[in-house]
Amino acid sequence: MVLQYKPKTSKLWKDYPGKSKLKSSVKKYDFRLLNKNKTKILVKKASYEKVMRRFRQIEFFKHRG
């Protein structure tokens, strides 16, 4: 899965480098989650907390076996 972000005022999505590498707080950005090939959006534009909650759910069910 690929996590992408963009400033709320921007239109261009970028791959997420990590929380420590962002210039400001995660509250000033929009996030989205895509599949590995970047062909399907798993979570549309949302806050960091909502996207990460869904990411954890997907990972849990993927490894549940």
C-alpha cells in the first residue's frame, strides 16, 4: 500500500516520506491510501488518523490468515 499526502491548498499528491520529514503538522495535510500499483484508491482524501486507522485494519485482515 502507498500512503500519499498533499497540503490542503495544493492539488499534487506526493508519496509520504514519514511524519518527521513533513515541514509542518499532519493536520495541515490531506492523506490518501492507494494499493501497491497505485491503480486503486483504498481511502479517499481524509485526515491522517482516519487513513492510518484504515491502513491498520487492512494490514490486520491481510495477515489474519
